[in-house]
Amino acid sequence: MRNSFRRSRRRILALLGSAALALAGAIALPGTAQAANVLSNPGFESGSLSPWSCTGNLGSVVSSPVHGGSKALAGAVSSSDTAQCTQTVAVQPNTTYSLSGWVRGSYVYLGVTGGTSTWTSSPSQYSQLSVSFTTGAGQTSAQIYVHGWYAQGTYYADDISLDGPGGGSSDTQAPTAPTNLTSTGKTSSSVSLSWSAATDNVGVTAYDVYSGSSQVASVSGTSATVNGLSASTAYTFTVKARDAAGNVSAASNAVSVTTSAGSGGGTGFKQAAPYLFEGWGDPPSPSTVMSATGIKSFTMAFVLDSGGCTPAWDGSRALTGGADQTAINQIRAAGGDITPSFGGWQGSKLGANCSSASALAGAIQKVIDAYGLKSVDMDIENTDEFENEAVQAKILTALKTVKANNAGLKTIVTFGTSTTGPTYYGNRLIEQAQSLGANIDVFTIMPFDFGGGADMYGNTVAAAEGLKTKLKSTFGWDDATAYAHIGISGMNGLSDQQETTTPAIWTQIRDWSNSHHIARLAFWAVNRDRGCAGGGVVSNCSGISQSNWQFTSITAGFTG
């Protein structure tokens, strides 16, 4: 909406044995470790992973939960990847080091590659792990790691310390660049790569794999599989070699790979979820509406900033314990569920006000944790978010983080449109989603407030087709895949600009949406889904002649 009436959307079964760290040839007694942490970025307070490297692009820096400071590492373990994160440091030979760190999650391991490790089963809060090891007589580097276990969920790590003397090195010669990079296989979500080894005057310790300018994997061998990719999407990869002193080679040759289309043309996510706002427009009992219409899902508006990047309903109502939670409890008791909408046209928005993408991800995570969410919607509007490319990037990066940290979470972005498809800022949002690898599940347009025009069915279809075309050109998708990533969120009855969507027109839009198998259908709002012919654009009725909850009933027929 463009006025005060529109607050819109707008492991475990077997434990790994630990081999003793090689001490062949060591005769002298070990040196004494000194109390100095030789790890860089041990608490992830820089806000980035560097110089840590995580397998499968499954590591990220989060703002919650943390042990100390304001940041921590999150490892999004999958069924095929432990999300191991490593850092290689220079050490002194024949010296004892103490490794410790704080971890949280199910079966989290801390150790040194080729040496000893320790683990904890499943603390619900942060728990400290500690282990000591002694370097070999000729050892000048050590790789520290932390990881979870297969299919055990996201783990967290913070304040990791390796106490002992730093190694120091006079090696300033970088390895040669890896050669013959090639793709050895692909799926809809992964690409396998191999390359020829680099050489170094001392020795190569790792190979870092990049997708564009983003590091997506780090391995010790000459092959890697990059996971977590989008179907039918083109990626360009390069590899760089790294030695123990941190010298990095030039990039290998580049190889471009387009992932497979996958099955079903999309994410499989289908949702009929009109907006419900507890802070406006005589909010109806959701259980009453569900009983009368058969609707099962609602988009709950709006989560805003109550100050200090703290989420609250409408920026003022407590996240839990109030009218919003009462409504959510009713919906779930009746067999339904909700998707919260962050943002909208006005108010103090988290996307604009949180200082960083990691801070924003932390705020979103608080809402996810409060309600055990399966999906979130970011309604990106107005000049503070939609027309600010840096804020767009912040929001998309935050969504990428929470998606990585919450298995199965679906992410939705909602934004305005022209009658022919996305505007400049809509196109920019889609392009940034691709370049950042945000893996957004649904791009939802709001096809109304066009500035006039009577053909709301024709304009809605044209806008959706324009969005489909943009998704195809940006992601390399076919028609079916593009449609399966589209959402439509209309405005029932009169729009702010006096455009009229009748129940008959909304039925046409729903039927088109079903026939093209899009992902999501919504409207603004259930609060207005009551008739008041001639009543104008108001908060508690549609301004046209209709029966109560008629648009909700039509929406309930959306199956995708």
C-alpha cells in the first residue's frame, strides 16, 4: 500500500578413533606452551569466516547464540557433510599446545588434523572442549578443526583458542597456480571438481575453491564437491593453492557449470497464505476464518524493529505472550501454520536498521526460535529497503544465513512491480539474490497500485510473466522452474489507487496461478475480507460488495 492503510508485506553411531600426532624422530623434550592464542579471528568477531574455511559452504557467522562477544560460528551440518571448519597456523616443532573452544549442538568435535581430538554429545548450552597435542620434530604448521556430525543439525562454536608459541616463517613464496580445473559431475544442488596439484618451495597445505569471488570450499586434496547450489543455475569456479605460511597462489583456469534442473521444476513449496494483521483493522478470530473458509496458512504482519535490532510485532508488541502469539496458537491448534512478514511499507524496519547482515540474521533467528518457523517473508518496500541496493544485499545475505542455519526453512521476498514485471529495483533484487547465492525460494510480487488501470487480471498475469522472464534470464531456469519460484500477493477489493479486484477477478488469478503451478498466493488482507460497498479504502473491509471471507475462501483453493 502507499498510504496509512497499507502496512504491507510488503552422528553418533560410531566415534572416530584419533591417531597420535606424528612424533617420529622427536628426541628432545617438548617445549613449554606459552599462553598466547595463535589463532586468528578466534571468536569470529570480525563478522566474517576468514581465515577459517568451511566445507560445503556450510559455515557462517551468526549473532545468536554466542558464548562471548557478539558473534559465533554456525555449521549447518547436512546428511552428507559435517560442516568442518578449519584454520591452518604456523607452529614450532616439538612443542606442546593447548586447544580449547566453546561449542553447542549435537556431537561437536574439536581437534587437530592428523592428531588428537575431543567431542561433546549434545549440550543445549555452550560447553567447553579442551585437548592438548605436541608437534613433531619437523612440524611447522597445524590445521585446527571444528565440526558436527552427519544429520545432527546445526552446531555452534565460539572463542576457540590455541595456546602456545607462534611459529613464524620466513617463507614468502606462493605456490604455483593449480591447473586443469574441470567438472567431474553435477546434480541439481552440487558440482564436483578436480584439478592438477600445485607446487610450492615448502609444501601446499590447502586448496581453496571459489565461486566467483566467494570461497565455497577448502580441501587438502585435488578434488572437491560444492554443495548447496540452486538448480538450473550457472556457476563459475576457480581454485587457489595455499601454503602453511599463508601464501596464496594465483587462480586456476575458470570452469563454468550449470547445475541440473532437478525434479518438479522448483522447491516443492506451495502456500496459500493471506495476510493477517493483529495491530489493525478489527482483526478477526483466525479460527473462525479457518472454519469458514478452509484456509490453513496465514502471513502474519509485521515484524519490525523495536530498537537496537530487536524484533517485535509492529515494532511495539512483544514477540511472545501477546495477541500475536494468541492468534498463532489458535491457527496451529486448528491444524494451520504461519509465516511472519518482516518489513512492509512503513515503520522502523530491521532490514534498514540492523547494522549488518549477521545482526539482521540474528534478529530473524529470534523469531524463528520463538515459533519454530518453517518459512519467513521479507516484505521489501519503500526507499529505505527496496530502493537501497546495500540494504537489499544485507537482507539477502541475512536470508542466506538463516536458511543455512535452519534445515528446511523456506525464504520469501515480497516486493512491488510494474504491469510488465519487476522495476529497476526489483530486477536489481533478483540479480543480487543470484550473485550472493541467497537461494531464495519464492519471489513474490504485489501486482496492484500500478497507478491506474482497470484490467487487474490482465495486469497481474503480465506482471507475473515479466517476473518469470527475469528469473529465467538471471538463473538460467526453464519456464516450469521459474513459475515454481513465483508468488503473487494481491489486494482484495479496492487498492489504494482505486483499482478494483472483485471475487470473480481473484478467482481468475487463482486459477491462472494453479494452472501455472506457482509457489504462493496471498492478498492484503484478511482484515479487509468483508464487504462494504462504497466504503472506500479502509482497514476492516474491502470497499466493494462481497460476502465475509470470500477472498480467503477463493485463496484456500490455491494448490499450485
